[in-house]
Amino acid sequence: MGDRKVEFYISAISENDFDIIYLDYKTKTISYLGLGRKKDDGYHFRYNINDNLDTKDEMFIKDFDFGENKINSKNNYLVGSSQTFGDFKLEKKFEYNLSWPLIDNLDKKKLNEAKQLIKNTEFKNVEFLQRSSTKDFYFKVLSSKEKEDYIKIIGINIYSKKNGELLQSIKSLKGYPFQSFNVLQIGDFDFDGNENDFFLQGAESHAANVPQLYYIYDESQNKYIEANLEGYSIQFDSENKIATSTKTCGDVVIYSSNVLLKKLYYFNNKEKNILI
């Protein structure tokens, strides 16, 4: 965009409900644009006034091809204008458009197209920028898809905001499902007062029984280490340095009929990990 390198990601539910996230390599800032509106001249996006990201931008995209159930839509470029960067023309690097009909019986053609796309498409190690970042690092999940399967996360690439260089690549994850921009969440999970740690979760919501896997930043090694902490709906007690995982057994809606299983984890500051 202009004289600056920018990585641009789009995630959509429908042609009237899709969001944009982009990384400006010059400033190492991540910007999020939603509230998309389709007008006669194209799609218009703006920032959410309640968003806590650094940059406030508005954007217009002309002739956006919202091709459903395709791996290559007709346009290889996005043409538009940004309040921050001015006019731009972006080259497409990757695309996967899977669109299920809301009701299977409503659109047989779309349903068959979606099934064929899942059956025949495969790719490996595609980076996808995450909306959450720390003051020092930003993150891209590595996503892969086998034929006849859904997209899964198989790794995380961690980059320095200071110079944009790759700090660390975490591989061999357990195949957490891909959840667009919000797979990864930031916080302080080793009780050192710095929100430089992160966790992965198995769904975009914080509903009951959503699995979570934690990593903490070890400054002495300048790397992230797995915290030996994986569970459900984990709550942290910073005063006592305890984490509590809660799993709901039975009906997760009717609480009077379920059983809660709790597991306590204690933080070992010397070893920089969690003890069960």
C-alpha cells in the first residue's frame, strides 16, 4: 500500500458479514476493520470505535468478488482506497472460500459444491495473522488442511515487533480447529505482571468445555515455553498463583443437572511451568 509493505487478511461469514485485519510492516501495527457495508461502488469498512488496536482506519474495496466454494475467485487483485494508505492494489496470495447453506435442504447445489471443496482441497503451513498481540510480539497461526478434512492449526509463528523477524516457530500442536483472527488470546499467565503470554482455544467463544492450551514467555531464554497447562474455562488467582480448570459434565445449559470437575494448577516460578 503506497510505499509500505502490508499483509492483508479477510475472513467472511457471508458477503454482508466479513472483516479485515492487516499488518503494516513499517510500524508493526495490526489493524482491524469490520462493519462492512455493500454499496453501489463496492464495499466500505471502518474501525470499531471500541477496538483497542493501535490504528484507526477506514477502507473502500472496489469489485470485490465474493465467490463461494472456490479456491480461486476471478479477481487476483484487490483495488481500493484506505484513509491511512491512499489508493492501493493488492495481489492475492491465498484463498479458500467454503460456504455451507444455512439449511442443507435449502440449496442442494451449494451443499454439493461445499462437500466437493472439502473433499478435494489440501494445503499446508498457511500463515494467518492473529488480531491479538503483545507489546513485543505478534503472532501468525500455521493452518493446514488434508483432503476430506477441515482446517486445523498445526503451529504458531511468533514475530518481533522491534524488527519483524521470526523469533520462534512452535510446531506439533494437537490440531486445534482454525478460528480465523481469534484463535489466540493474550494475558499474564505466569504472574509476572507482564501480558506477554498467550493461549489457544478450541472455539471463538468462552463457552463451557472449550479446551485451552497455554504458553508463557521466558525472558531469560527469549522464547515461549508450553506451560503444562491445558484445560477448560481456566481461571487465574494471581494472589495465590493458582489456575483452576473447570469441566462441565452433563447438561451445560441446565446447571442444576450437571457436575463440575475442577483441577488446580500451581505455578512453579523456578521451573517456569505449571504443576498439577
